[in-house]
Amino acid sequence: MPDNPTEPSAEQTIRDELEKIVGLINASRHLMDEGRSVDLSAVEDRVRIITEAVAAAPPEVASSFKDYLEALSDTLDRLQDDLEHHHQALQDNLKILKRRTATNAYGTSPSTPPSSTDRDED
């Protein structure tokens, strides 16, 4: 019996990594739905591993994953859209928080500044 276990085939590596990345993307979406921050470095690592495995695989193996890779690309595009919406919501909430902080600090609403005609009348 060899000391080193046999390396998984390119096909098995790609299949395993595709399963892992689907789980990571679903977990990322779940965290964003809860309003929590998301670290996408693991997703990035999986994309790199999949890309390298597909590039190293025999052409017939690589081509057998074409539909899966296209679906992954679409899923990553949707994740990007989700991240952009999440980021925009965070920016909007930050603006509201800053406005409330200013209102609490100065006792007035930080609406529009007085116009120059208002100052001339003083």
C-alpha cells in the first residue's frame, strides 16, 4: 500500500471545488441577508483552484464542465449584484446615521444651509 494517497483526478477536483463554492456563495448570501459583513477570500480561492484545475485538465474533461462553469459565472455575477446592493444599503444607512448624529449634537436638522438672502436680512 503506498504511503501517499493517490491524487484526485482533475474531474473529481473540479467537481469537489464546484460543490464547495456553491456552499460558500450560499453562505455569503445568507450573511448578507442578515446584514452581516462577508469575507469573499474563500470564494476567490475556490475560483482560482477551479480555474487552475480546468486549465490543467484534459480537454474532454474540461469541456464536460462547460455548463457548470457558465452557471458558476452567472451565480458570481448575481453575487456581485447582491454585494453592490448590500454596499449601497450600508452607505445609505451611514448617511442616515451621520445625519442623526449631527442632529443630536447640534439640536437641528442638517437640512439645507440658510440662503444668502436670509443672512442679508440680519
